[in-house]
Amino acid sequence: MSRQDETIITKGMQNYIDINNKYLEKRKDYIQDVVKKWKFDTIAVHGLYSVTDAIDDYQGAIIEPIFMTSSQAYRDSDEMAAALAYKIPTWCYSRIANPSTYYYEWTLALLEGYGFDGETSCCSTSSGMSAIMTAVHPFLTVKGKSGHVRNIVATAQCYGGTFQQFSVRLMEEQNIECRWVKNAADISEWASLIDKNTRLLYGELPSNPQLGFFDIKEVADLAHSHNLPLICDSTVATPALLRPICHGADIVVQSATKTLSSGGFGIAGAIIARKNLTANIEDEQLKADFSLHVKYLQNRDFGPNLHPMQAVMTLNDMRTLRSKVDMLSRNTMKVAQYLESHPCIESVQYLGLPSHPLHDLANKYMWLVDAEHDELYGKPTNRYGHLMSFCVKGGVEKTHKFFDGLQRIWRATDIGRIKSVATIPAISTHQQQGVNGRALACIPANMVRLCVGGEHPEDVIADIDQALAKAR
């Protein structure tokens, strides 16, 4: 890893390297021989924190300890030198790593890689936006040849913050072109936007708030045919419903603030990458283990680190991910079906509805993980997540009256909470895109985004019904 590879290895350093190599090999065997054989729920509950770890190192603590400290001490100069050259596992400084963030990362890497034959790794970040920055930045650092502008190809239907990061932070400030895909389900549109200066393909699915979707395998195959990586934002689905790496994607970004945690106690993000990913840049270490590379080098310098307290709180919320996402999905389906037949509603965007134009495509990819092993289902079962949108008849004024009339559903910009939350994207999450940007992303002024929580769906429906009555 650049300067670290020039380090002169002393005899004492080599001793520490040998000891830690044995540890890493033992952990690799544990993952392959034990953890990879577990079901999804067991991985979510335990991750790589074992009874042996607890008893040998942490006085038998059942839950992963929170390491509220900024740095690590070393036994001697040889161990310090080996650690700071990244020759052995280290948490030299919590801006780079910390045992609490390691447990969070290991678990999420296993969940996103569930069912994948290869290896995955994870780098935690302080937010979903920092995860996106961490994921795309390394592919954009080398300038295009012959004065050509570097570019990325991305879905126009995406979170408003992503749109701003690409259109303002990249395009306006760094002269890196973002070529927007309007219809992500059309593979020919993706193909038409790629040229010799394209560095990556990026897609959000299901998209927030429009519920856009695309064929992951088709887009991944297209990316790889041009020696490019595919990066997917899978925040809404989580690995409980969709694992893009299993379908060919190279990198997944997560705003763990949202569905992964749902508790609402803080902000967290992550990137999860398959090892030996595809890219048209000359950096073999980056391609071999992208997550570790950006952790030790890029993020060391930029500093988008995750606080250890937040890492463990997010990890604790993730333990019941599958059952939680199943419940939220079932609740949302009932609300969507109610709204679809309501006379005051113009349209409903939810992938679970057969009327949605992308319903069949979503059926191909969105499955409740391990439903076939669940005594409640006993067979593969489609689920579509907690996010939906709908358009209120009568335009902006009636939409605002409805929104202001909600009593139990919270008016806020968050998603994926255990409590139902609604917003009007045109005045909140996607306001800064402007009229033209929202038109490009298919976000009308009368669209309401609703994330259904864990309440009984009849109570959510009752609140919507009384608010719609006020707007008539």
C-alpha cells in the first residue's frame, strides 16, 4: 500500500507478522468452516464475536464491548512499526479502526455476502453519504487521457443527497461528468452512456423515493464488459431482501442509519465490496481488497470514521434484521393496497403491487432471505421493503393539507424507522435538485414518501384516512 510497502522488516517485526498471520488464517478458517454454514439470522446475531473471544479477551461479555478510546498501545517498537506499516491487524487510531467498528464491519460483510461464493469485506463510515464518497472517489483520482473529462454513469432516480454529491461536488467542483440514466430498466440506455473515460456505473435500487429498479445482473455484465465496477446503493432493501454482490455487483453502499438499524439513535454508513473486483485503474491492491484499501489509506486521510458507540448500537439493531424487514414489508403492502383503491390518490409507487411497471423485475431479485427455511413460510417468498410513495389528487395544496393533517405518522425526512415517517420530497430531501432535476428523477410536487413502521397497519391506515379526509 504505497509507502507502507517500502518498510524494512526487522526480525522483531517479522515475529509479530508471523503471529498475526496465524491469527488471520485461523479466523479465515473459522469463517469458512463455521460461520459460512450458518443461516442469515445466526450471522446477524453473532457475527464473528465468539464465546472464545468473550472469555479469553473480554471477561465473558455476551455483547461486543464498546471500545471508547482513541488509540491502541503496543508492546514494543517492533509491534508498533509492523502495525503502522499495516503488516498486522491494528487499531492504532480510531480514525482508522477500532475493535467495535471491526465487529460491525465483519458482520455486515458476511450479511451482504450471504450466498456469495467469494469473499467480501467492509469499511465502516460515519454516514451513508460518506459511504458513497468513499466508494466512488478512488476510481476518479486519475485524470482522463488527452484532456477528456472523466465520467460516471448513474441512475437519475436516487436519493437527493446522492444527486447533489454527483451533480455539485463532482460535476461542478471537480469537472467529473455524471451521465444520468433516466430509465434504469433499459440496458441500452446504460450502454449508450459508457465511453473510454467512464470510471464506474452506479445505481440505487429500490430508489428513494420513486421505487426505481433495474436488472442488476444485466448492468453488472455490461459494466464488466467495459472493465468497470458496478456500485449499488441497497439501503432500502438491506441484505435481508437483496444482496447485489451475489448478482455481480462489485460494491454495495449502505446508509446504516436507515433500515439496517431502524432505531433512530444515530448516523452510520458502510461500504461492502467483493474481493478482486473489476476496475479499469492500475491499482492491484485496491482491486484485491477494496474495503481494506480505502480504510487504511483513503479514509485514514479523509477521516469519515464511525464512532465505536454508534458501531455497536447499529450492530445491535442489525441482529433482528430479517424478521424486522419482513414485518415492515408486510405492513407496507397492506397500506399500499389500501391507497391504490382510495379515490383521493392519483397513483401509488410500491414494487409489491402487481400494477407497478417494475413489479416483475423486482420479483426476480427481492426475496426474503431464508424464507424457505422459515416455519412460517417454508418456501421462497417475495418481499418489497418499507418504502413507498404516492401522489395525492388535487395538486400541491391538497398534498400539503393531507401532510399537515397526519397525527400518528411523523413528518420527517428519515426513512427505515420503526416508527412510520412521511415527507414531501419536493420540499425536503430533493428540494435542492430544483425543478429540472426533480423532473429528470420523476418527483412531482404532489408526491408523498411514506416509510411504514412497526405499528399495526390498520392504525397507519386510519391516520392516512383521517388526513385525506381533511384535504378534500
